[in-house]
Amino acid sequence: MPEEHVHLSVFEKYLAFWVLACMGIGIALSQYFPILGQTFDAWQVRGISVPIGVFLVLDDVPGAAQPPDV
């Protein structure tokens, strides 16, 4: 059975770098602008963080929009 070569985009190839870069940027922003963390903490409904909920939904949309594999 022949092997298929999968071509990865630049984003996919360096995904670990992008994740670490975003984490570093988030930590730097929280250190230089502490009000950002306090503002995000204040956006809660019944103890649930609204920004985290919105980003979790946005994260699931691409997978839910694709048709299932048959």
C-alpha cells in the first residue's frame, strides 16, 4: 500500500510555536496590564467566564461545520 504524503501548512507545521507564542503574549500582557485580567474575571454569569465560553464555542465551530466522515 503506497504511503500518502500529507502537506502541512506553515500554521500547522509550527503549531507548537504559535501556542507557546500566544501563551507568552498572554503572560506578558497580564504582567504589563493587570487590569486586563481583572476585567476578564469580572465578565461572569453565574460563576461562568463569558470570554472563555465564547472562545470555546468558536473553537468547536469549525469541527461541527464539517460533514462527518463516512
